[in-house]
Amino acid sequence: MSVLTENPAEVCTPRADASGEPAFTVSLNGSGGPLTGWVVVDTLVDSLAMGGTRMTADVTEEEVRGLARGMTHKLTLVGLPIGGAKAGIVSDGGDREETLRTFGRTVAPLLHGGLHLGCDLGVTPADRAVFFGEAGYDPRRKNRAVDMPYDWRAYYEPLVDCTGHGVGVATVTALEELHRRGGSRRVVIQGFGTVGRSVAQFLEDRGHTIVGVADVQGTISAERLPVAELLALTDGFGRIDRSRLPDHVTASSAPDAWLDVEADVLILAANHNALNSANVHRLRAGLIVEGGNITVSPEARLKLAVSGATLVPDVVANVGGAAAAGLALARIVPFELPSEQRKHWVFDWVGTRVRRNTKDLLEIATATGQDPLPSLLTDRRKDRR
């Protein structure tokens, strides 16, 4: 069974309206300083939209459009009444803080007008605070927003592992559906940032074995990687200190060496198009879960379909962070709960919806033999009415 479309472009760029265009796209040139970037609002729901901000050297307008469409799908699938959006900043290697400040000044009218922008690749919660501050933007003061008894960082930062939690739930749910007898599975995680680390701990806690991890320096592998030790050896940018690895761990700097590790499950938690037409033939895992955004290229999706591998796409698995923000913006989260109880409430809310969407996705694929995502989106739109 393969959870793939015969036309992958329909997954990456589904139609928001009859023209297939987003609600609007803004090119960013800077205010009080140079800037290259874009804000794409794919859809608006009651004049609201939200999405992350990506800052990389090679981000493109096309990529931001695809990411914004993915946000529309994610929010539809979990039933939140907010439209999808995304921002992209081209990082030129200059003064990082000044770039973020310029971005904040430039997008201030959008932030104050119903658009909420958060974190994504290359943008941390501290970075977000910089451009929020420069824009004079506080989500608590947005029109129709709830008056939180604490600031945005106090609400959101305890939920930093929410995306990884959702990816873990999607993985475990898919394994239950595909291998009903259960048992430990071998897992490779490509990307060891916040999401990758959270998924590693989640899956190990549930009896699965992490056999490979990739960061920007390459791939490490073993019959069983010691997750707790790896977490202690990893910096805030997801880089593992090779000099302190246990003796039984093998390290490789070969390109995409994570594909050569024998595994049942591959979690893609980093690069855009990490699995692509040039490397997909090396894939060994039968289950691929997108823990990052658009980590499988359209060409690779076609080849996966032929191989019979099962893909749980990012719009199903990678929803935790978006949902956590959306729950606040849509007045759903119970702000009165103490911090730890509030965290568990959000994690449970996300986990319940990810599990349901993963199960339904696989069931539709089994029943129809076709790409299940359009049918699932249609069902969830009906639920939201």
C-alpha cells in the first residue's frame, strides 16, 4: 500500500480557488534596510491566516508558496478556523539580527492586520521575539485574540516539542495500522533539531530502536543508538559532538548516508526535498514520515509509489507547532490551566487529531488504491462546517 498521488503536484500545490493562486503574495524588499523575501497567504478564514517564517540561503518564492499551501491543509485537517500562510527570508550571511529587525518593520502591517507568523527552519523563538518586537506586535492584542495572562513566549515555548510529539504519534499510528502484531521497529531520523530529537525520545520510550541519525555533519549509526547520550551531545542547532560518541557508534560524512542504514522507518525532519529523484533509489525503509515540510520531492513521490512504500505526509504528521499557535489564536486553548496541565491539554489535542488523520489516511488508501489526501481534506472541510 502506498499513500502517494499519481500526480505529486496535486499534493504539493492543491487548488485554493479556481485559479490555483494564493489569496495574495507580497515580495519583501525591506523597510529601513535591505531584505529579500516573500510572504504568501494561501487562504484566509474570517480574515485570519498563520504560518511559520523560514530563513535560509536558498529559500524561493515557489518554496514559500508550497509551504503556505501545506499550512492550509494542516489547519483544515485538524479543524482550526484559520487560513494558511508562510514567510521566507533569504539569508545572505550578513547581520542576522538586523535582517530580522528589517523583516519585522516590513511585515508589521500584515502582522497587525490578521496574519500571524511564527518559527520555521532558520528562525528560533528568540528570532521571532526580535521581529515581533520591531513590529510592535503582540498576539494577545490582536483583534479577536484572547487576553492571555502571560506573554506569547510563556505560552508557546513550553510547547516546543509539540511538533515532534505529533510526528511520533503519526509514526506509531502508522506502524499499528501496517504491522498489527506490533513489535520494535528500526528507525532512522534525518535531522536532529528540535523535531528530530523529540521524535527520537518519543519512539524510544515506546520500545522502538533508533539505529541512525543524521545532522548537518553526516550520519551516525549503531544497532541501538543511545538516545539520552545523543541528546546530551547535541547543541541547539542539532549538531552532534562526534568527539564524545560512544565507541560502538559509527560516523559517516558520505552524502545521504542515512539512506544506507537498514531500517523499517525513516523520519524526515530537516531539509526541503531531502528525499529526491537522485537518492530515492537508495531507500530501505518501508514507512516514511515527513517530520519536516515538503521533505519528499514530487519526483521522489512518484518513485515511492512504484516501490510500494508508505508515506505519511507533512500535512498529517507535522502539525503540532502550527496547531499549538492556532489553538491560542482561535480562542480554544484553556489559558486558565497551570502551565504543565495546559501543555498536556495541547499535546493531547494534537495527538488525538494526528492519530485520527493518520488512521483515516491509511484506510482511504487501502480502500481506494489512490492518493487519499484529497478525500481526507474533503471530509475534514465537511467536519469544519
